[in-house]
Amino acid sequence: MLHQQLVEALGAEAVKTAPEDLSVYAFDAYSSGTLPSAVVLPETTRDVARIVRIARACEEPLIARGAGTGLCGGAIPARGGVVVSFARMHRVLDLDLSRRRAHVQPGLVNLDLSKAVSMHGLFYAPDPASQKTSTIGGNIATNAGGPHCLSYGTTVNHVCALEVVDASGEVFRTDVDDAGYDLTGVLVGSEGTLGIVTSAWVRLTRLPESVRVWLAAFGDIDSASAAVSAIIAAGIVPTALEMMDRVIVTAVEAAFCAGYPTDAGAVLLIEHAGYEDDMNTLEAAVAQIAREHGALSWRAARSASERDALWAGRKGAAGATGRISPNYYTQDVCVPRSALPAALRAVGDAAARHHLTVGNVFHAGDGNLHPLLMYDRRDPKQVAAVIETGNEILQTAVDLGGTVSGEHGIGYEKREAMTRVYSTDDLATMARVREVFDPARMLNPEKIFPSGVRCPELR
Ligand SMILES: Cc1cc2nc3c(=O)[nH]c(=O)nc-3n(C[C@H](O)[C@H](O)[C@H](O)COP(=O)(O)OP(=O)(O)OC[C@H]3O[C@@H](n4cnc5c(N)ncnc54)[C@H](O)[C@@H]3O)c2cc1C
């Protein structure tokens, strides 16, 4: 019945129900869930609206899907349902150069937007490390961050307006310039639980006149962390301020020969973009702060290719850990910047207690930690150790005044962890917001909310 109606509405080519096709959509970059009942590949907003109406009539949940690079189980079906893949809605629909805006479909790959507008001296600033693959729709749904979000802001700061299909199949539009409630802000980061984004108007940023990239090596994580705080305290907000520890630097050097010093306890990759006239003064100021905090070495990339090499190491860090273990699990937590040394010590202690190797590569400027726990998924003891260590790291972040996700989202993985930061009343209030958009809870069910949390009227 479901299959037949979907085929009638969209054509057989757009509907997948063969088990081998469905199995591909039971995964994201974090884990696997249940098989969907069907996968549909719409080409227009109207297609999406029809899919929603059909799924609703058949009482099937709907799960929107971009590239499936999510790291918290957000795009995988928790109890079957219809997966709406945006693989065929990947175009730039319009460019408004005078207002520096692009109107794009949700399946457009993040980096493809920057490539499409670079000839106009523009780029799309939010740059998750997955930007070669992840989509604008997925980035909007998770409010994705990235190395350069320290100064440019996360995805929410770059979304001007949205076209959305709601849970009943109606199409509506939000705009940040509208008076009244900021529904765009509510939808960004809602992980497909409030509506399905079918197009977005996003802000484009002017390419900077000058970009400098520096690498500072430190004896240990504490001194590198102190330098991070001192740079920001001096009123300097670099465009990126990333830290990598010895485990990561060693893996990255072996994989990419990026030019990182392997004898360092931690390195800072610092980027600043702006006017050329300001750069020498700024470089001297940052280098001085690094030296005052015990930097063992300081290196400035002098060409675009040197800059790219330094960044290639950072962006390929997760993949480089394949040299250490067959599998890794990425934890994603955020702490106040001043708590970085304590948080990193606790991460190291937790990993050591459970006999795991941990590597840290993260957005130090905004306190967003990404401990990578190395393990072998074929060994149940190591899997159990990873789960325990991950939970201890979550609690550490909360105890230090931080939170349970910096940028990857809550999805399925962290929904129970929401109780570590929110009271039952807080969660019930959030559930009320959800009831307004999706009273039947058909949009990406079992995500974000801990099991059992519903709006008070329904409890
Ligand atoms: C190597 C690697 C590096 C990463 N680095 C970063 C990083 O630096 N910063 C960061 O923030 N994340 C990072 N991530 C996580 C991931 O890439 C982001 O969460 C990304 O935004 C997901 O985009 P996607 O297109 O893959 O979405 P998916 O994984 O397909 O979906 C993610 C969520 O968005 C929802 N969704 C997708 N499309 C829509 C739509 N059109 N309407 C409504 N909901 C929708 C899904 O239902 C799901 O809940 C990384 C992941 C990997 C594997």
C-alpha cells in the first residue's frame, strides 16, 4: 500500500524497497538502526509534500537524510519509516550577489556551494570537517559548526530563510527578517524533528583579502590550552584555533607528512583572515603570546600550498587514526575554554582507566572537544570500555559547566544524556514545542528526547 502509493506519486525510479537498497540507509557515520520501510528520492518540494501526506496516511515515520555523515544516529530509522533522501535535490537555485545570498536545495554538498560562488569572490563560511560530503540540509538540521566557526559563527548565523514541509505535508516559509517569533532559529538544529527543509536561502561571505596560517608546538596540552585562553583574552579572535595532541600529530604526520613536529605534546593550528595591512602586527602578537606560554616552535605557512598542507593534516586527522586502531569513536562535548586543561586531563584519565588510546583533535577556541577513542569493534570488551569512557567524558563536561554536544547533535545516541543537562520540566517544555510542529510525532521519532519524555498534556 505504502510502496504502491509512493510509486504512483513519484514513479518507480524514485522509490527503493529492495532489502539491499534499504540496508544502505540503515547507517550513518555513527551507527546502524532499523531498516526503513521505503527510501524515496524526491526532486521537488511538491514531491516531498506528497511523500509526507502518503507516509502520514500509512502511519509511517519520516526521516530526512542528507549525506549520512551524522555522528549521533540522527538520520537512521529508529523504528522503520520512510527515509527521504535529498541526493537528487542538490542544486544552487539562485544567486543574489547584491544581497550576498544563495538559494539552494538541501542536498547540495557544503563545499560545492563555496566552489560555485568563489568566482564572485564569495564563500559559504560554515565548514564542518565533513564539508566535502555533508549537505546544507544536514548542516542546517544539526546546526553544524567547523574550524572556522570560531569567528564566522555556526550554521544558524548563515541561514536567512527556509522553505519547509511540515508534518501534515503543507509547505511554509520562514525568514529571519520577519517580525515575531524567529522560527528559522527554532528549525535550525532541530534534527529533522520539526519539519523537512526543502530549500534554504543562505548568507555568503566575502573571501578575505589575506589569510595567514601558523603552527605553534607546545610541550604539553596545559600550556597549549593556556595559550588559547590568552589569545582570546588579548582580544584576538582568529578565524580558527585548533588543537591536536601528540597521538593525533603522530598519526597525521605518518599519513600526510603535513609538517607537524612529532616531538610536541600538543600543537595549535591558528588561522587568521582579514586585511593584509593588519597581518604582520597580528602575527607578531600571536607569536609573542605563544612564546610567553612556552611554545617550543613557531611556524608560519608562507604559501597557499603550505597553508593547504597544514590544513590537510587537521582535516584528515580522523582518517589518519586508522594507523592506530581499526575503529574509533568520536565523542563531542563542549566546556568553557578556561576548563580545557581540566577536561583534557579527565579525558586522558578516563581512557587510561579503561585501557584505551585516546587522541584529541578539536576546536580549542570555542572549547569544543573531540576525543577520539581508539578500539577494535570485534572485541566486546573494548566496545564496553568505549561506551563507559564516552559516558564518563560526557559527565566530566557537564561537571565542568559544559554540555553534552558541541556540534554533532543529539540524535539517537545522546538522547538519554539530555537528562544530564536538562530537568524533566525543561525537557517537557521542549516537547511542547515539538507538539506544535508535529503532534503525531512522525518526524524523526526517537531522536533528541530521552525515552518517555512527552509534552505534559500527553504524559
Ligand atoms: C569525518 C567527519 C567530520 C565531521 N566534522 C564535523 C564538524 O567539524 N562539525 C560538525 O558540526 N559536524 C561534523 N561532522 C558531523 C556531520 O558531518 C554533521 O552533523 C553534518 O551536518 C551532517 O550532514 P549530512 O548531510 O551528512 O546529514 P545526515 O547525517 O544525513 O543527517 C543529519 C541530521 O539532519 C537531518 N536532516 C538531513 N537533511 C534534512 C532536511 N533536508 N531537513 C530536515 N532534516 C534533515 C537528519 O534527519 C539527521 O537528523 C563530521 C562527520 C564526519 C564523519
